[in-house]
Amino acid sequence: MQKKNHLVPRKLPCQERSRVTVAAIYEAASQVFTRNGYSSTTTDSIAERAGVSIGTLYQYFPSKDAILVGLWENHFLQARALVEGLIREMEGLRFVDREVVARVIRRALQANMEDRVQHRLFVGDIPWPQAVIEKELELGRFIKSRLEDVFRRAPNLRVRNPRVAAHVAYGSVYALIHEYILYWTTEVGMDEFIREVTDMLVRYVFTGDERAVPAERFEAEGARA
């Protein structure tokens, strides 16, 4: 049975130099995990890629599992902060229209595209520790709960069950964004992708104006983002 302390960092970086070192280890781990596969990756290969000694790596992480858990923990915190910010923006609105939905999708897409290598790792076939699986489920529950709140407050809600609609909307956008980041970006423009996903969600969840948003409106929103 795997020991719990095998999955947590040995110490947290307090000084700027230490934070830079840990960030380099995380970046290197994302690249090596994705390139070599999780099973074939060693702490030596991560240290070499990061440009640090194996002794330095072990000062912070007892194993490659701890690095993997740390990567996901960072992702979890960033994703939760992003969602909280987006939901706060939507809470003050009286009417959810296509422009609002498009803005949310664009922000989520851009945040996820900041590190494609890491996202390829997250959606890959890796034997995640149970602690990470539980965190992923927690993140999903949090996002779906906040979406349900937004849906329930929207005066132009179409769906009959906001809870189920939140589950469907989250699952659909999650899958589409990851597929786009990993495979579609050279084939489909971002504005076109956002326009189609927005159209799908608005027609499913909300009532109101059924007209498509003109392309220039998406492009203007992209310039402001």
C-alpha cells in the first residue's frame, strides 16, 4: 500500500529562488510525463529536463507521484479560482444571453490553452492516485453546483431540471474544450469554435433571441479578453 507521505511535497517553496525551482520541476514533469508516458518517467529524467540535480528535486518531492499530485493540485486551485470569477460576473446579470455565454466560454478556453502540454497530461491515461481522483470529482461537483445556481436564477431558463442541465452543460463544454485544445486548433478557428459551442448551449439551456451572434461580436469580445 502506498504511503500517504509519498504523495505530498517534502517542503513548500518560501523564497523566490525556491519557487522558480519548483515551477521548473513542474514544467519539466509535464513535458516528460507527456513525452515518455507516466510509467516510463523517472525522477532522474524530470530533474535532467528541469536543469536541477536529483538531490535538489528530492528536497521538494519524495517521488514522481508527489510531483504529479502537485501538478493537479495547482490545476485544481487555478480552475476553481477561474470559475468563481466567472460566476461572480454572471450573478449580477438579469438576463443570460449569447454574448454572456460566449464570454464565459472564451475565458475558460483561453485559461485552458495556457499550457497545452499539461492538459494533454491531465486527459491522458495515467493511474491517478485516489487523492487526485477525489479532487477532480470535487472540482466537477463545485462547477456544476455553481452552474445550477446560475441556471435557477436566470429568468429565461428553458430546461426543466437545472441540476441535470448543469451536469450536461459541464460535461459537454469540458469535453469539447479539451478536444479543441488537443486536436482542433489548427483546423478550427477559436472564434468559430466559441460561436458553435455558444449556440449549442444557449439553445439548450435558455429561451430568448434565437438569432446567431454576428462574427464581429465574437471578434470584438476576443480583442477585449
